[in-house]
Amino acid sequence: MVADSQEIALSELISALSRALDVAEGEPPGHAVRSCLIGMRLAEALGLDPATCSDLFYALLLKDAGCSANSAHMAALFGADDQVAKRTSKVVNWARPFDAFLWSLRTVAPGGSLAERTARLRAIRNEGQVTRSLMQARCYRGAEIARKLGFSEATAEAIRALDEHWDGHGQPHGLRGTDIPVGGRILCLAQTVEVFLRADGPRAAYRVARKRSGEWFDPALIDAMHSFQTDERFWVSLEEPDVSAVEPPDRVLTADDARLDRIAEGFAAVVDAKSPWTHEHCERVCAIALGTAKLMGFEEPALRGLRRAALLHDLGKLSISNRILDKPGPLTDEERNRFRQHPLLAEQILGRVSTFVELAAVASAHHERLDGSGYPRGLAGDALSVPVRVLAVADVYEALTADRPYRPAYTPRDALELMRTDVPQRLDPDAFAALETLTHDQPLGGPGELSGAGPNYTEPR
């Protein structure tokens, strides 16, 4: 069974989970942590008080909490991998229309015909304030998630102002100068410095920052950065970043069980926002898994652990392009192989949290099957714990009873009939029997019809 968790340092948990936000933005894991170290060094140079530094610390780690809110829109609008588009956009000076146009020209419909690319550029132009709408979705959602996780209003407002610029030409509200919260000003500079630092080193990052002083960035922040721009030890330390030493020591926060549950809920919301086709998937899988487990006699500590695993089981989907997640037709072999790696990312991220090792093993095995035909590792039989078996059954049932881009939802009855063909070879008979009882007492599926599906149905994605 999944054990209950001990109280842990909140910074350990959030810095680990921030890696999921990194990959959703198309950045390498560690982007947010490095940005946090840069931002906290700026705060030190500015002499900010401990309370402000604490708010800033978590804003830096969670700056991309809204990243999934605009992924589907960006992929559909540009006809491109949303993660590639997001990553490349970070080196573009959006204050210059010609630079923004060149980026759009390079980004839309890669490999498409001239007619297709032209049509997409026209659609972007005709949509009007596309940049504003994309950034507004991201910034507002990020602030909302921060509040959901229980962080301060100052932390939320810093995230909401992430893309505002000193000269008033930023997004989403065009705030100017000191109307931008100091946390937002630091977030904007820290993330930009990190991107250029990784590409070309600290000198290049400082040159970009200084060049955009008074436009993107508060000149006072550039002066603060100047005080440590030649501190080679600091820049080298970012190669193996560790945020534990920069959290204000008299304001170190811990996560008890209630807060761990809240954080699991918050990150499930990030995952579910990634695609309009799965906007309630994690939440519904959690409800189905818990209902099934209660009927099977799980005790409270195991239920709590299963709840967290169910909420976080698809964390790795943040690494998958919406061009794959929202594809209306069959996946290519390359796309399928890419998709089948997503449980490994969940395992890697959750496994970085000292008390989440067992939870990580459960969450990452939800696509494994009793006969070894699942993925990503082909585990079988006794290698699959009871919580894994329950989660697998809940995940399949929820996916079948929800609309997907490649098929309508099955009715609860038809979903159960399809699943029955996999019992007991692939799906656990006890978990399936409990699911049948649960759905009989309280239907959990959506509308839809079988549409001629046979025993060899396609594994839901």
C-alpha cells in the first residue's frame, strides 16, 4: 500500500514539482530552480526584507504554474509543437514587431506548404491581440494555481505580472514602471537571464539584460545584477542548483498532510489544463480510484497515498506536445513512443521528493498491465501492487467514458464491457469488480456510444 507521508520542507516539494513546469514550457529541467537562484541573488543585492524574499522565493519556483493554460491554443494556432514555440519565443524581443514577425514566420506549421504557413500567419494576424490572450491565460492561471496551493497574494501577483515590462509594453495589462510588483519585475529578469545564460554564458546574459534596461527591465535591477555579474562562483553554482540555502532561514515553510493534499490538487489542475480533452481527467481518476479502493477495504493512510498518486499520475503529460495529445487521428510510431515515456517523467520528478518514492512508483505504473503488455517498463504480476492495479482500472475507465479527439466517449455500460475483455489477463479482477459495484451505485461516466468497438480496443491515451 502507499504509505502516508511525513511532514517535509515545502521548498523540497515545490522545487521538485517545478521541473514538470519546466518541461511544459519547453525548457530543460532545472530552469525554474536556476531562475530562483538568480532572482534571490537579485533580492539580496536589493536588500529586500525576509517576508518579501519568502514570497519571491515561491513565486520564482512557481512562475510557470500557468504554463499549461495556453498550450492547446498555441499548438492549434501555430500548427506547431507548443513546447518548441514556447522555448524559442523566450529569446525574441516582442517589443520589436519585426522580430516578433520573423519568429512567427519561423515557427508556424514547420514542414507545411507555403499556402498553409501563409494561412496560419493570416489567422494569427486576424485574431488580433493573440499574444495578449495567450499571456493573459498563462499569467492569470499561474496566479490562480499559486493561490490554490496556499501561497500569499504577493506570490500570486508576482506570477501574474511575470511578463509585464518596465516600459509598459509587456503583457497582459501593459503595466508600467513601479506599477509592476517588485516580484514580477524580478521574475521577468531572472527567467530571461537564465535562458540566455544557458545558451551563451553569464556575460551574454548580462549584455541582453543591460540592453533591455528601461524597456523590459527595471534599471535598478540591472544595477543590482551588475554587483554580482563577475561573481564566477555564483554562476558556476547554477550548474548544480540547490535552492535549500536561499530560502529565508527564519521563514522556512513545511508541508504537512493537509498542504501535501492541496499541492497534489493544484498540480493535478495544471496537468488537466494541458488539453481541453482531459480537463477533469486527474480529478475524475482520483474520485474513481478512491471509490474503488474504499470498496476493497483500503484503510485511511493508504487511501490518502492513493489519492495523491491518482492526482499526480499524469504529471509527465506536461512533457508531451499538444500536437500529440490533441491529435484527432492515430499516432505515428514516433509519437506513440514519445507518449509512452510520460510515466517515467512523473517517476523522476516525484522521486526527487524524499517521502514520495513509493508514491512515485505507483503513479508511474498506471499504464502497466498484469500480463506485462503495458508500459513504460512492461511490469507484470506481483510487480504491480494493489494501489497500482486500482489506479490502472480507474484510469482506463475514466479515459473510456470521456470524449477524446479521436473518438466520442463510451457509455459507462459499454466502457465496462470493453474493459471486461482484459480481466483478469491485463486488469485486476478485484479492482474491476469493485469498479462495477461503484458505477452501479453511482454512475461516473459520460455520454457516448460504442460505435462498433470490438474486444481489441485501442488503449486510451
